[in-house]
Amino acid sequence: MPYRQLDHTADLCFEVSAASFAELAGEALRAMMAWTGPEWTDVRVERPFRVEAPDRTALLIDLLNEALTLSQIHHEAYDALAIRSVSDEFVEGSFLGRAISGARDEIKAVTYHGATVEERADGSWVAILLMDI
């Protein structure tokens, strides 16, 4: 399984793993959005983004927070990423998903506290992400 929820006393915590950083970002997005329990409509959406940050940990956190912001502004939820370009300090692409009529739960923000993003010796990636709910 590419992600699992970890026990945390007050917030939401996920461990996410994938074969590449781009896949890690997509799995983290899916975990986050699935947890909110969106009430999907049939209207497909695509929201472009470009996020810049000083390192991969901040990049993933900022990307997920961008998805949360756009989701709340436009009443959408995203279940996929189309990444056009990625480096250690930026990622550019589109969030793919659908309009929603509501959601079961809300994530306020993905936090920097306790967050880690690491490339393993075999080239795979793992992240620990803490979310304020």
C-alpha cells in the first residue's frame, strides 16, 4: 500500500512511499483527499500549479497545501497529479479531480512539524506528513 495512516494524539499523520518523488506527491495527495471523504460530482476539473520551495520536504508540504487551498476555493477534490516538470526546488503541473458537493472531514493544513521526505538507497521515496485537522 502506498500510504498508511499513523496513530497521532491530536492531528492526522500519514506515511507515504513511492518509487519516485513525483509518485510520492501523487500518493500523498490521494491519501489526503481520500481522508476528507469528498462527495464527488461528475464534473471533471484540472487546476494548474507551480510551487517553489528550498527543499523536497518543503516542496511536498507546499504542494499539498496548494491543493488544499484550491480545493476549498473551487469546491473540488483531486485524485491525481499531472506533473510536467520537477526538480529539488520546484514542481509544475496540474491537479486532476472533480467538483465536489461537500466533504465528510476537513484538513486545515499540512504542517512542517515532524515532516520528512527522504530518498532511500534503492531510489524509492518515503515521507512522513502531519496534518492539522
